[in-house]
Amino acid sequence: MAFDNHKIYFETNLDFQEVEKSYYTLKKKSQEILTYLKINNGGFTKTHLAKALKMHTYTITKYLNKLEEIGAIYSKKSSNKTLYLLKSE
């Protein structure tokens, strides 16, 4: 199995979705985004996150999309902005 062109080996009895979730949430940039959302406890735009974390907007977009896809965060439309929030467990 491969994620982001990296071969990943895992036991066949493990759930693929859990392996994917672990892979992406353990990446450094994902952790920075998740930590920022947890500490600052609010919804933020891609632009705000990119500036605050000193990442390119394309990088932020890539990780936000993947984190939303695996269920770690969610987005909410607010007028003409999309806010990203940490999903409570």
C-alpha cells in the first residue's frame, strides 16, 4: 500500500482506514495544524493557518483536505469563508 508515494507495510489484520488515519495524523505538518486548532480553539481559514504556521497555502490546503477526509477536522462555511475546526472525539 502507498500513501503520498511512500510504501507502507502493515499487518493484514489492521483496518486500512485506521492505518491511513495514523499515517496522516503522525506527519509533522498535520500535527502542527492539529495542535494549532486544539490550542487556539476556534475555526480558522486556510489563509490564517498558512500565515500562523508559516506554510504555503498549497501545503495547508493539501493537509486540510486530507485531515478532513480522514475525519480529524471538519469545515464550516461562514458567509464567504470556509473555517476549519478540530473535530471533537
